[in-house]
Amino acid sequence: MKTKLTNRRKWLIGAGATLILTATPSFALFGLGDIVFDPTSYASLVQQLTMLQMQYSTIKNNLTHFSFKQQWQTTVSALENTDVADLVGETAGMNAALNTNSPSASSTAWKAATITMDGSAPSYLASQSLGSARTSQLALIETSDAVSPDCLTAVGQYRDARATNAAANSSLITQQFDSSDATNSEVQQLNLLNAGDAQRMAEMQSQGTLQACLASQMTIANMERRNAAVEDLNTAVAVQQQRSANDTSAANEGSTWANYLP
């Protein structure tokens, strides 16, 4: 009987030891069975808390600090007003045309600075066929009179807009490089970037107007060069025809001088 009790005692002690060795990391605190501490879960919570703190620090930094603003810095060149001399009124309105947004000044300035066509020219030109040298010259003059005042106005508008927008450009640059919290939130900085894009678009549109003016002037210049080249060819053809129709030898000098077109 004693042997049976001893064996049973050994079996209970072995089972208890096995249970202790195979238990989970959870264990009771202060002898209370319903309060369990799990080291594995605690380590996971600490890791999650650390990650949340890092994310919070990143978000806070983005909301309050933008330290590398120099990458946005640009230089705005100021345009000086053009000062055209006006001795006897030959450039009347030219300064206003080149420095302000004034189409009327541009028209006045162009008329004052160009040669006035003779009043009898319309009756003479009416007898000329279209495509002739004279009607082509008239077309060149009329096209130039239409385009050139607009180009003067475009230059004046650009200068006037640069002066008007100078304060806005300066304010935007100041706020972009401001290091205080007042302009350093992420939303505020995005708004400043959008404002910069809007100003850039306005500048591109103004540049587009000037480029259109340059293209118009190039068209007029090409028209003039083309007409001059055609006149040279026409003259060469007329000379060849005259040489064929009129003998240029010494015996026929009288007829040559009367009819020959050099």
C-alpha cells in the first residue's frame, strides 16, 4: 500500500513539473488568477507605440517645418521704361505705347513715325492689276499698318503687367521663404505652390502674346523679301525680252536708246 501511494505521489509531481515546463508566458500577478501578464503581447504593443510616435513626429514636422525652400527661388528681372526721343513730334505717343497698355497710343505713334501715303495713290493703284508690284507693295503697307500697332501694344502691356505684378511676385517669394509657422503648414505651402503655378501661367500667356507679335513681324519681313526677289526676277525677264527684240549693236543705237529697257 505504501508503494502504491509513493508511485501515485511521484506521478502527480511529474505531471505538475510537466505542466509548469509547458506553460505559456502568461502568468498571474500578485497571486490573483484573473490578472495575467503576457510579455509577448506587451512587446508587440511597445513596438506599435514606437511606430505611432515616429509617424506622429513625421506628420508634425511636415506641418511645421519646410527647411529647403531655396529650391524654389527665382530671379524676377525688372524692366525699365523705354524713353524714346521726340524732337518734332515724330514719335508722339511712342513712349506710352511701349510702356503702358494703350492701343490708341500705339496707333497714334505708328502713324506719326511712318510715311503718309499720297492722297492720289488710291486712283493710281485702282488701275493696277492684283499681283502687280504696286498692289503687292500696298498689301505689305496695309498689313504692316495693322500688325505693328498691335505689337507696340503687346510690348506696352507686358511692361505694364510686370510692374503691376511686381508686388504680388515679391509677396509670394517672401512667403515661400518665410521660416515661421504662419506659412509653413503643408496646406499653406501647397497653396503657395499653386499661386506660383498661376503666376507662371500668366507669364507664359504674356510671352505667348509677344511671340505672336514676333511671328507677325516675321511674316511682314518675309513678304517684303519675297516681293523684292520677285521684282528682281521680273526685271531680269524684261531685260532678256528687250535684248531679244532690240539690236544692241552700234548701228542701231538710236532704236536701242528709244526702246531698250535696261
